[in-house]
Amino acid sequence: MASVDPNAFKAAAGSFGSGVTVVTAMEGGKVHGMTVSAFASVSLDPTQILVSLRTGSRVTGMINASGSFAVSVLREEQREIASHFATSGLELQDGSFPQFASVTAVTGAPIFEGSLAHFDCTVAHAFECGDHIIFVGDVVEAGSTDGEPLMYYKGGFRGIRDWAGG
């Protein structure tokens, strides 16, 4: 099999605009989060989504241990949340992220208030793929609100207004 230059691969993959999510997990009274753009709906019956996370990341370990996770789909006003969890994880003992308002639904994993949508999940399947693990989650609670999505495109966060000139 031919080897692809990693920089060429990143540039090509970055040309696909995607929504921005933060995946969170709670295990043993600690919480952790990670910004993730590899998210998709999988099935209506059963209701399932998937996320792809780096193997060996703290949140991946917490999901494996707890068997659950939550996904907050960020709105364009939530760039600060996306940037924070893209550059530094924050693990706390009390099950919350004090600088960002959050709630919990069924699994106990934090969901960021004001998010465009959220999915609270139990793990249905986990597949190792290269340097990532794909988690398929059974959605046990979901919700959405009106607003504009935060997007990730060509290495940066953007809102629809960034392209529309609004």
C-alpha cells in the first residue's frame, strides 16, 4: 500500500468543513472533555451516533471505564469552549467544568448549556481504527435548540456569519 504524506492528508481532510462538538465523560467522580469534529449520526432504530477519538486520550480511557459519554454540538458563540478543549483537557473532581455552564442528563457526563444540540449515550460498540477508537453510542437522551453551528474548516473555527459577511 502506498504511503500518503501526513501533511497532504491533513490539508485534504481539512478541506471538509465539519461541525464542532465536545465529547465529555465522567468516571469515578472525575470529568474530562475533548473537542471533536469526527461525529456522525448512525441509525434511527436504534438511535445511535458515533465519535472518533484518539487512542490513549484521557477521555477515551474514561469512556472505556464508564461505558458512557455525552456530545455537545457547539454553536458559533461557543468558540471559547471549543478552543479550551482542543488545547487542554480539564479534569475535575466535582463532576463539572466551572468556567463553562453544564448540566447532566442520564449518564452523568457533562452537557454544555446553550449548545446547539446534545446527545447523552451509552457505549454500544467500540472499534480500534489506526490511531483512533470509534465509539458507537446508543442515545439515551437528546435535545436541540435554534442557532448557528460552529464549524471547523482548514485548521480553524468559523461560524456561518464568517462566510456570509454577517
